[in-house]
Amino acid sequence: MKKVGVLGGMGPKATVYFCDMVIDNTKAFSDQEHVDMIISNHSSIPDRTLYLNNEGESPVPYLISDAKMLEICGCDFLVLTCNTSHFAYDDIVKEIHIPLINMPKETCDIINNNPKVRKVGLMATSGTIKAGVYEKYLQKEIYYPNDELNNKVMNLVYGKVKQGKKVSKEEFYQVLDKFFQDGCDMVIMGCTELSVIVRDNDLYQDKRIIDAMKVLVDKTIEMSKK
């Protein structure tokens, strides 16, 4: 059995949801059969999107420091529960000696292997889009929302979930349906705050949605040997 280190706090609610999802998706009948996790809920790490827009401090030194801390604590591998922070993936892995699951790559691998999907929408923060954390792995046509649509996505993230506000299914689909109207076969939930909305409204049955955090959860359980 392997112990996972969680680079979290970005945001705090998404980190808690990740841990809950690992527990809920692990086939276990006792405490001892669940995944061992050490969680760093480092919510004061500088905002990733602001940094990528040249408006704030770099989060990279904090991410590296936390990764090293979790390695010292005996973790066998790490997860990073923030899509945008994966712009620093290469910077982090060269400073540690244990694996770090690449959430965007794992998500894109599933999409790339689906022949029915030709056009993929990316529902994410402007920082994730600007950093190109998904483009380097995706082998499909990718659809980027225009400024008006992306502002609506950002409002769901920063104006709602990060402020602890619930987003209804109807409110969410008012934004999501725009992607499908523009021809997307599938839409990536490329922000873990959006994953919170998907989980709150139990939208996993909509196969047009691929939730990066759920992909990360499944990979975490697999690598933990649980």
C-alpha cells in the first residue's frame, strides 16, 4: 500500500472534496482499507491565475516546499488538487524523488483514446487557459470560450465556489450549454472548483463532461494499491 501526499488548499473546498471523493470511491469495509493520505491544505499560497496574469507573487516556491515536506513525511507519491498549478509541474518534479500525478495528462489520455470525441471544450480559469496546461497533451480540436463566456466561468469559480456559495444545476448549465451549442463533443472540467459543482449536483451521468478531479481520484486510488 502506498501513502499519498496532497498538495492542497487551492482552493480549500476543492481539496476537501478531493479527499471525500477518494474515500467515497475506494472499495473499503474498514478504516484500514482506505487510502492513507497526508494533506497540506496550504490555502495562503499565492493565487495562480493572478501570477500568470503578472499581477501577483509566484506560487512555485511554495509548491516545491510543500512537495518536499510531504516527501520527507514519507509519502510515496503526490497529487496536486489544482489544475492551474500544473503549469509548475516540471518545476516541482525536478525537485522531488517521488511521482507527482499529472492531472491534465491523465485527463487528456482518456479523451485522446475516445474516437467519438473530435472537439473538446476547456472550461477553466483564464490562468489555466493562458498557461496551456491541457494543450500540450490534448490531441483533439480544442475550443476556447470567448471573453464573455470565460468571464461567466470565472464568476462560477471566484464569485461562487471560492466564496462558499452553491451553484445550482440550472445555473451551471446556462454556462456549460454554450460549449455544446458551439459544437463541443465533450467539455473538460479544468478547474477543481468546477468539479465541486459537478459533485454537488451529481452530474457524473452526463458523459459529455469529463471531470479532471474525478480522473485524479481514480488514479490516486489505483496508485495507492487500495
